[in-house]
Amino acid sequence: MSAPAVASTPSPAHGTLHKCGDISATPLKSSIVFSINDRIGILDECLAAIKALSINLTRIESRPSKTDDWDYDFFVDFAATSSDQVASVVKALEPLAKQVHIVGTAGDTLPESTPWFPRKMVDLDTFADKVLEMGEELDADHPGAKDPVYRARRAEITKIAKTYKTGMPIPHIEYTKEENETWGAVFNKLTTMFPSHACREHQYVFPLLVQNCHYGPEAIPQLDSVSRFLKDCTGFTLRPVMGLLTSRDFLNGLAFRVFHSTQYIRHHSRPLYTPEPDVCHELLGHVPLFANPDFADFSQEIGLASLGASDEDIERLATIYWFTVEFGICRQGDKIRAYGAGLLSSFGELEYCLSGKPELRPFEPAKVAAQKYPITEYQPVYFVAESFKDAQMRVREFATSLDRPFSVRYNAYTESIEILDSKEKVIRYAQSIKTDMLTLVDALQKLN
Ligand SMILES: [Fe+2]
């Protein structure tokens, strides 16, 4: 492709959905994930084991496993009457399936058609190693496809993402001389363009990354150091990922202020080209913006809207993500500047997007969400945001028009998602706002 960077979420969610019965009157809605091999009848045996416990299944989603050939991963929602019953489901499945995990249990009463979504930070562990493509497997036209040394190195690095769990420090990678030189070539080329093409927020943060995270042409910065820096700035953290996640999983991560980041680098033969996100794209394109509070809020807004959204709405939100976080440009005074990571990590498209050749349109989420886009060439149209705050408000307004009959909020203290589906929860939320308002009034009075 001519555009060197592809967004981390180009594909729509692709799970297979089945409806399997009615939810009970006062359910303890629970979700588990397990893997099975392709032995004939094994899924029937698993479902029969659950049915034998007199438990109603409400939803099953299947995906081909990317961690083991011919295996399938199943996400199963069911209505239990107690936590003991949830544990009994796990016990019944363990002799039949691999990697049986509880990924969520909640007493709320969401509609039974609601797709599973992570409620706690630790729930992200269930899909971090489930990738659509790239990662260890490379397409035939990938520059490194015929290089066994590069492929082995990729496998070595992606193994870290495969075994990573919430709360762990991100393992240090001892990058080779060749890898650091590839990074240096990209770094030197792009940093000549940032002063004239990158938005002011990117330009403000970049020197801080040089000071705090060893950004420079000599060596690839470590994700762990960068993640700690972001955490201090906006609460965003990085999480290593093997390759491209589904749009649903990737966007769901943003709701927790978690950005899934690759840790491997493009092939050294073509340092200014990559057909996929790599560590150059993440560190030079994405990271500087996640250190900006308004951009962090905007990104999380898209993530929160994606929780429990329908497949159609996930596609709309992924399109908005594409035209903003990946390929967004914004107005700053009388200038137009780039803030999308796909632009800021692509020498050619960064120049092209501000050249006056492509069509520029105002950022209106409903129209953006319906816009078709190519993933293997420069974008024919870009959407211009007035500011990140304005874009966030517009996305929030757009999110209320989506087909989701409940509201959510992120509780940063517990690192969990709250479903605002009862009077008690809404009152508790209102009380937390009231406390913040009292602090605000007190601060204003003292300023006066
Ligand atoms: Fe990206």
C-alpha cells in the first residue's frame, strides 16, 4: 500500500452470534470464555454440560482461535442464580474445554441481546491475544514474509503480548542494532515534518517524550516507560498486543483508557513503509496525543460508546475512530494540522493530507460514520475537527443516538464500568458529581 500505516482496527467485528433461550427473572448475568478443538460434537457436549445444570444460555459468540490452529474460542453469556452456580459451570466445562475463564458477572439486567463487553480492567485479558491478522502470520506481500529471521523475531515479540496480563509491567525488549536503525530512519524522516504538519498538541508533548521516555533516533523506546508516562499525564496506559484486534475488542479497550500497542517493528528493507501498525506507528503517531487530556477524553468517549453496542454500531464507531484517531486533521487558527496517527507516522500521507489536493469536510459524526474508506491507499477525504473538546461533545451526542438502551460510565477508582440501569446507581453517580461540584465551587471562591 502507498500509505505506510494502517489503523489498529480496520475490520468490523466478525463474531458469529446465536440466540439460545430466555433470561431468567432475576438473573446474575455471567460471561465465560473457553476454547475447544475441532472434534466433532465437542460444542454440543459443552452446551449439554451447561444445560444439565438447568442454566439458560442467552448468547454465544464464536471466533476462530489465533493462538491454536483449528481451535475455536467461545464467549458464552448465561443467567445464573448464584455465584456457586457460575463456579459449577466452570467446573463442568473444564474437563471438556481449554482455558475456561469467567470474564464477567453482574447483577444488572441488560437486554439479553447485549453483546458481552468487559466490565473490569482484568477482563481485557480475555481478548488481548485474539487477533484477526498479522502478528505472527504475515501476508505474502509483507516485506518480511520471506525473511525467516524476521518472522522468528516477530514470533518472539508477539509471545510477550500473548502471555501479558493486567497489572504486569510490560516486558523490556532488547531491540537489535538493525531494529534500532530502522526506527532511527523513520524517526529522522518524520521529525523533520512535525513542526510544519503536526497539531500543536503533538508538538507540545513530543519534547516531553524525548526528556522522559528516551525518544530519539538511536533506540526504540520501551513501551513500559511510555505507558508510565501516559498514565501520569492522562491515565491512559499501553498494553502489548499480538496484531490486529477486532474493532469491538480494540474500541472496548479505549473505554478503560487502554491502548493496545504492537511492540514489533517493520521490516528493515523498507523502513518508510509498513502494511500494518508497528511500534513506529504507535510511538510516533498515537502516543503523543494520548498524553493530551482532551484527546484522551475524546478517545475514551468512542470506547465507552462501543460497550455492548450492536455490530452495526461498532462499525460506525470504528469508522469514526478511523477518520479521527487514525486519519484526523484539525483546524488550529488559520492552519490545518494533522492529529491522526496514520498520518503522523506516514511521511507520504502526512504531506498529502495538507497539500490541498484531498477533499476536506467538517467533522460531523453521523456523516463520518457512514463514509466508506480505502485502507490500502491515501484517503480521498478527511474530516476537520474544530478542537478535541468539540469532537468529544459531538461524539457523545452521536452516541446517544445509537441503538443501546443503557448508559455506562467508567469508574476510575475501581477501574470498572458501571451500568447506570437503576435509581440507586444513578443517585450514587449524581452524588459523586455533587462532591465534585462542591470542590469546584470551593476552588472558585478561593481563586476570587
Ligand atoms: Fe493506529
